Amino acid sequence: MKKRDLISIADLTKAEIEEILGLALKLKKDRGLTTDHLKGRTIGLVFQKPSNRTRVSFEVGAFQLGGHCIYLGPDDINLGQRETTEDVAKTLSRYLDCIVARTFAHQDVIDLGKFADVPVINGLSDLDHPCQAFADVLSIQEHFGHLNNLTVSFIGDGNNVCHSLMMICAKLGIHIKIATPKGYGPNAKVLKNARAYAEESGCAITLTNSPVKAAKGAHVIYADVWTSMGQEEETQKRLQDFKDFQINGQLVKHAREDFIFMHCLPAHRGEEVTADVIDGSHSIVFDQAENRMHVEKAILIFLLCDPKNT
Ligand code: CP
Ligand code: NVA
């Protein structure tokens, strides 16, 4: 059987997503008890960008499964610069059992997956952040006790986090409203695919340029930074373009009374969200951060230990 990768939420069926979420919940209940799922196995973290959550959650998660991680930052492996992505993938496959990649170009993760003999997991690219989306829906499910008839409102940039969240919501039948300034909407191809998933699962994807419209009646208000890693030279323009998209006390009044606030982190207080919201009683941002580890353990078991995928 051909090895499986997790490059995008698009790679998985609804049933597979549910299987991973179920396993993550079970692992979470075991409170970090160590297992030997990954005994003697090594995972390489090939990161071209900085990371707190992704790096630490994979390192600790793999350790709890009896495995080992090697962090390979931009000074170690400079994808496509020091050597080709193809040579990196083929070389690392001779040492490692899995590669987690954090890249700028999404194509680099696709190429790693294509040329590596071992599973490749996308730990964030400019287009997608699938591990984050898994942690997000697990956090929503834990908070509300179910995923039925919920509305998630993503307010900000139609970026990597937005894309993965939109796809996972669409696959699982969670309504999603996305409010962006004009010109910052989600990628057209990702949106087209997500609309097809939404049609199948029976939920709605709504795009708007009005944060208030998006927030109205929402169970979840979701924020991410306005300037993603790699876009730093656009910071000043983005501060201007996104100034009406801040999630603050006024805006969240339009959501349901029992709404939750979510953010993938890192956050910029005073920009995309005010401190009273992110540090307030509706915020579940650190549950999301914790759940990164539980879902990633489940993803590792799914890709590396499940006989149907290996
Ligand atoms: N949310 C997330 O991926 O955080 P890091 O960039 O710190 O890994
Ligand atoms: N959109 C952000 C997410 C960081 C976890 C970025 O790509 O920088």
C-alpha cells in the first residue's frame, strides 16, 4: 500500500477526519500516558519558519508515543537553496520515519510528499495549516459537546488557517462565515473545493466583507494575524486594510451569548483582537493550543501505525 501524507484537509474523507478526532479525544483522556506506538521511530521537523506550538506539540507528542523528533531549522535544511527539495526528501527518507514540514511555498510540501518514501505532514504552508484545523474542531466539539448545526465565523485574512478551517468545517457540516476586506478573500481553488464538500455535508459557506454580518449569531468567532509569516513587508498596508476587522467587545456583541473566541496563536493584542476578548471568559485559545498535541499524536498514529495506511 502506498504511504499516506497529510498535506491538506482535502486529503482526508469525512470518516477519516472523524476517526482522527475520536482517537485524539481518547489519547487526551489518557493524560499523556506514554505508549510505544512510535517506539524506535524518528520524525524530522523540517521548518523554514519559526514555531512555538507546532514544534513543541510534535516533539512532546512523539515522545509520549515512544518516538523521537529531530528539529531541522532553516539553517540546517534550506529547502531548494542548499539542495533540491527532491534530494532532501529522498535523503531524509533513508533516516526518518516521517517528515513534518513548515514551508513558505505550498508546492514545497507537495514535492516533499511526492519524493519522500515516508509520510509527510504539513506543519503550515502559505496555503494550508491542517493540524491547526484539527485542533480547532476538536476544541469546538469539546466545548459544545457536538458539532451539529454550529456556525463558525472567521474574521480577518483569507489565509492558510482560514483555508484549512473552511475545508474541515465544510467536510464536517459546520456552517462557516468568512469576513475579509476586499481583495483578501480565500484562494479561489480552495473555496471551490470547500463548496463541493459543503454541498455534500449540507452546510453553508458564506463570504462577506462585513465583520458584523459574519459575527451575527455565531457560535465561534475566530481570528488570526493580519500579516502572516513571509508577508512582513506588507505589514503597514495590512494594518490599514484590516483596521475595521478587529475583534473587540463591540463586535462580539453580535455573536451568540454563549459564543467562544478562538485564535490559532501567536496573537497581536490591539491589532486583530483586543486583550479583553482574547483574555476574557469566552476565549478558549489555550485549549486549542493544547489540542494541537492530542490531534497530532492521533495523526501520527493514523499515518504511521494504522495498517490500512501503511
Ligand atoms: N498555531 C501555530 O501553528 O503556532 P506556531 O506558529 O507557534 O507553531
Ligand atoms: N497565518 C499565520 C498562522 C501562524 C500559526 C501565519 O502563517 O503566519
